[in-house]
Amino acid sequence: MKKKPTMDAFLFIAFPYLALVLAIGVGIYRYYTNRYTYSSLASQILENRKLFWGSVPWHYGITLILLAHLLAALFPHAAAMILGDRLRLLVLELTGMSLGFFAFFGLIVLIFRRLPTKSLVRAATSNMDGVLLAFLLLQTVTGLSIAIFGRWGGLWYLHTAVPWFWSLARLHPDMSTVVNLPGFVKVHFVTGFAIILLFPFTRLVHLVMFPVYYLWRPYQVVIWNHRPHRPRTTPTETTR
């Protein structure tokens, strides 16, 4: 019996649990110690047009892709029935690829709007924002690579990643279904858990808050840091 490689055991067994524990633990700690940072820190007031062309494609594209991944993992038998027909599989593969390019376009816009050194958006971007964007870019590129080069990825996802996810959930981790996959596929899986790990350290943490929270949240005061404009007075006004 071959001994499991140490690196594979860390990446596909230990690291997912580490990411989840830190995401939950640090997220709860941050909520109770600095609750007002549970915000997306939107930069719409700084630059509205580029934000629209970046945020809308990114959020719609990635949300639908994540929803498809989640539903397939929760209901693998139903997903297998749907993907069992070649025409439906082809349509869903092309749809997923289109959504991937849609999200990729939005992410590129969101990154490029932060590149100019003198822009207000760059000034409002933290180092962790840059790290998060880098991981999201890597995750998106590897996902598109799977869609392009890993034909019928939606079907073999049910027989590789899904059993691995369920083995982690049952606390009986089994990496045998994913350890022999191509390198870019394994990078995609590991990067996904790395993004989960980054959740409590970045603005992504706002995703776990329900919108109903804003019904009773105290007002946030925004103060513009500039001198107020004072109109010039005429000589007649100054003598009065």
C-alpha cells in the first residue's frame, strides 16, 4: 500500500479544515470586536461607471456559477440525471463557460480600475483587497481552463470533487478522487478553500450578513475630508 504524499494530504485534507475553522472563528471574532467593518466598503461614490461594468458582470456571473456548483454537490443524483443527456450537458457546459467569461470580464474591470496610482479607488484599496483580487483572478482563470480543456467538466465534477466534499463533511476525508486530477484542476480546488480562508480578513465577510440586519443597524456617518468652500464676499458685504 502506497503512503499518501504529505503535500497532497495537507492540501486536500488538512487545508480545507484549516480554512473553514479560521473563516468561522475569525469571522465571529471580527463581528463582536469590530462590527462596523462588516461592510463591502463600496467605492461607488468614487467611481460609478467602471464599477457598474465590473461589479454587475462579476457578481451575476460568479453567483450563478457558485449556485450551480452548490446544487450539484447537494443533489448529485439529480444533477447526474440532468447531465446524462448529451444535449443538455452541451447546453449547460456552454452556459457555464459563457458565465465564466462574463465573470472574468467583470473581474478584469474591477482590477484595472484600481491600477492607476493617483485614483481615489486605488487609495481606498487595502493590501488585503489586492491579495483577494489575485486569488479571485487565479480561481477564475483555472475555472475557465477547466471549462475549455477539461471537456464535460460538469459530469466528472460529480465523480471527483463531490465525493471529496462529502468525505470532508462527514469527517472521513478521502482525497483519492481528486489527487490524480490535472494540476490546474487541483489548483482550482485549493484556491477555492484559500478564498474561504481569506473571508474574515477581507471585505468578502459582508456576504455572510443577511440584508435584514440593515433594518436596525445604526446609521454610519460619512465625513468628507476637505475644506468647505467659502464664497467670496464683496467689499459692500464686508462693511455691513
